[in-house]
Amino acid sequence: MMWYIFARSDSIDTDAVTRKYSVKYMSLPEYSYLQLRKAYPGVYENSVTPVPEADEWFHATIVIKDDWVTVYVNHSATASLKVKRPDSLNFRKIGLWSWDQGLSNDFANVTITE
């Protein structure tokens, strides 16, 4: 089982319907974002606050503490997403993945602390 925090640059816009899907949690294969969206609407996905420019770098801080995952964007004191994981994984591995059509997908200055 793997879990993901997923940020969609194509959802970071002014459309309120798609904007609320900008950052989401999923844990595959048991908890896809579509399954979580259907069972728990508005819980495992949210809009990004503050809204970064879709074609610019943004800073993300992901805090994992106990069963909670919290995501902060661009050093904001307000979390863009805070969710209680529906699984109870004890993990010690982190993977980075990015995909978007038409934009470069790079990571820089990655720091992992325990």
C-alpha cells in the first residue's frame, strides 16, 4: 500500500468546482481519491491556500504526525489540507512523483527531517 499527497496545477484557478480538488490525499490501492471523494466528500481534498501561480514554483511542507497528514503551501500558517489517514501504515519511505501536461515537473531543495 502506498499513500500520496497530490497537487494539481490545472486545478489551481478561480473555478470553485475544480479548485477544491487542488490538493488531495489518497492511499492506493484501497483508497483512491475517487473512492474517498464519494465516501467522504470534501474531507480528503481541498483548495490550496494561498493560491500559487500555476506556472511558478511553490513551496510545500508536508507534516506527518501520528495518523495525521497536514499540507502547508508557500509557508502559510493555514493548512491547505489536514486529514486523518484512513489506514494505519507505519512507513519509513518517501517517494516523489509529478505529472502534468505542458508544464515542467521538477523538485528542488527537498528536505526530509524526522
